Amino acid sequence: METIEPMIESTADGSQTLRHPLLHDTYHSMRGAEGESHYIFIEQGLRAWLDRNAEGTESRLSEGNESPSIRILEMGFGSGLNAWLTWKEARDRGLKVYYETLELYPVAETVASQLTYAMDERFMALHRASWDVDVPLDENFVLKKRRCSLVDCRFDTTFELIYFDAFAPDTQPELWSLEVFSRLYDHLSEGGMLVTYSAKGTVKENLRGAGFVVKRLPGALGKRHMLRAEKPRKDE
Ligand SMILES: C[S@@+](CC[C@H](N)C(=O)[O-])C[C@H]1O[C@@H](n2cnc3c(N)ncnc32)[C@H](O)[C@@H]1O
């Protein structure tokens, strides 16, 4: 498989990010890669979804005696940082996760292995997992990395949560379009959420145009805003 070799850069909270060799954007905020990922996707995404859906989750737990479960779609596997943080959170909470992630430019393993996160062997397990198949990484976490472009990827399941982590709308406007958000909306379950770091006007407009109820939240690490967009339940 063809891979790219992004440059490794340090961010203000001491954690590392990558810089894309063709698009020149960094994969995270220079204010702090790990801090930003954790705040936007874990705190405002996964935890918010769990808080909102705790009732259903608990009843599923008591009925089936099974772990609570969630299907997450990530736009942009990149360095694997969001996937790694999600897997950690899933283990801490006893949560079953199906994690599907799209990537058009897979990062070379030789680069991933130089990141400090690679000290945790689970981080490299994410990178070494095969592409385009379901890979159970433990009893609670199934990873499916898909080598495809968001623009023409088709999905054969629905998701409860979407981590929308594309490069900036100014760099790749085609990924933040009404058409893309409409397709994602169709593959989100009722009560599902999409979280993203961008709160740009056109992004909000396109999310609303696709049917989402959009909420502006304080951004990560001193940034003004981020967005959480929800697909309302029919009874709401
Ligand atoms: C902001 S970075 C994602 C960071 C990543 N979530 C992480 O935790 O490191 C955006 C990612 O989108 C990928 N990408 C760019 N264009 C794409 C496309 N059309 N379809 C799928 N992925 C794309 C880039 O290669 C990059 O990995």
C-alpha cells in the first residue's frame, strides 16, 4: 500500500502531531495535539454521547448483560491519535466500540513508530491493523480502517457518533460540503452526534442544511468555538 511520510512536529502541550507533505496542514492544533483531540472527540463527543444516552445504555446493559456499545465513524485516521484515545476510554469504561475510520493518505509505519504515543504497543497495533477489514483488537474494540476518500466512500452501517476531523475547510472545502454532511446524516442513528473542531459559518450552514441541530461549544485549549451537531430523534 502506498503511504506518506509526514513530518513530526511538537505542539504547545508537549504532545506531537504530523504535517501533511502534500496539503501542508498539521493534523492537530499547534496549541496541543493530545489536549485538542481529547477535548473535542472524547469529552465533547464520546462522553457527551454516553451522558445523553446513558439511560438506553444502562437498560441495554441490564437486559442483555452486555457491555454498552457504540459505532463511531472517524473522518481521517491520520496519526491514529483519536483512535488511540478512544480505545483507552473504551477500556476505562468497559465500552464496546466499533470504530470505522477513513484515510486517503495512510501514514507510513516507520513514521508512526517514531511518535511518542508508540511507546504504548496499542498505538502501533492500530497502525499495523490490516486495511478494509474488521480487526478485533481486543474483546471490546473492533477497528476498520478504510482506504477511501470521504467524497465517494459508501457506508454499509449506521453510526452513533462521527468524529469529523478533516483538514481545515479552507484547505479541503470539498469535504465540508452540504452533499457530504447529508450523506453522513443519512448514516447517523437518531440521537447521533457529529463533533468537529471547526465552527466556521459555512460549516454550520451546511450541517444545518443537511438536517443537523447545531450547537456551538467552547473550543479546545482557548480556541473560541467548536461544533456539536445532532440528529434529532423523531419524537423530539
Ligand atoms: C486533521 S487530519 C486527521 C487527524 C487524525 N484524526 C488523528 O487523530 O491524527 C485529516 C486527515 O484526513 C486525511 N484526508 C485528507 N483528504 C481525505 C479524503 N478525501 N478522504 C479521507 N481522508 C482524507 C488526511 O490524510 C489526514 O490524515
